[in-house]
Amino acid sequence: MRKLIFIGFLVIGALVGLLSAAHDDWATRTVLGAVGALFGAATGGAVTGLGRSKKALPLESDAIPGMGVTSEDLVANFWRDKGRPPFMKPPEADSDPGSPR
């Protein structure tokens, strides 16, 4: 049933494109029909949800808690790591500005 609704939106979009160029040449009718079909396909896909996956997979399925890579670990250590992932911090600046490099 969802595919039938999707095809209906596709056809309606193509007809709107064709009717908007009813008094033009065939090239313009073809292009506007294709553009209308494109918009009809996008609308029909959004309405029927054909491109949507049924089951959302977890992003961190094999992450080990406490290793610093899960979102909970990043939130817990946000202030210590200054918002960066662990081991990705830039080197700290020298505390003594007069020290030789």
C-alpha cells in the first residue's frame, strides 16, 4: 500500500510539471515533468517513509565503558579533557614565558 501511495505522489508530481508547461515545446514539458516527478518522489518518500530503516542500530555497539570513547565517558571527563576526545589534546603551553625553546 505504501508503494502505491509513493507511485501516486510520483505521478501527481509529473502531471503538475507537465501541466505547468502545457503550451511550451516538448523539451520544456519533458524537463518540467522530470522535475515534478523528482519533487513527487521526494514528497512521496517522506510521507510513506519508504527510505526509513526499521531498526536503529546502536552507534557504540562494541565500545567498552570506561575506555573514554563512549558518550557517557566523554560527558564525565568533559572538563578534564577540555571538550576533546582523550589522547587528542594539544600540548600545553609553557608556564614560564622566559624559558628557552
